[in-house]
Amino acid sequence: ANGTFCPRTRRRYVLIAAILASALGFIDGSVLAIAMPALRENLGASLAEVQWISNAYALTLSALILAGGAAGDRFGLRRAFVTGIA
């Protein structure tokens, strides 16, 4: 073996999938930032209260990233990745 777990013929597809999955994270963060003014207006929340929503999202995402890493170790990277995207 050449020290990688990905066959040479699939490397391009793995790279594309990783880039698209990473983009999902950025899109999620952007959506939350864009929604902040609407959340403030519709909920009648102060800036500090809306920042708690953002912090709760970041904390939840961080916990799920750790759980996803553990799932990748336990069940395999491909299965964990596909489950996480679904």
C-alpha cells in the first residue's frame, strides 16, 4: 500500500465531496448571520439574546463534530460521512 486509504481513481471524488461538505458548514453559518436581524425583530430579542442563539448553534455544532469523529473511528469514515450529510 502507498500509505493512503483512498484509491487513486477515487481521490478526485473524495476531494469534491469534502469541499462540498465543508461548504455546507459555511452556508449554515452564513444563514444564521443573515437571519439575526429577522430573529431580533420577530422575537423582540435584544442583541445579547440573539447572540445566545448563535452561541448555542456553535456549541451544538462543536459537540456534533466530536461525535462525528468518534462515529468515523467506530463505524468507518465513509459511513459516518454519508450519515452526517444525509
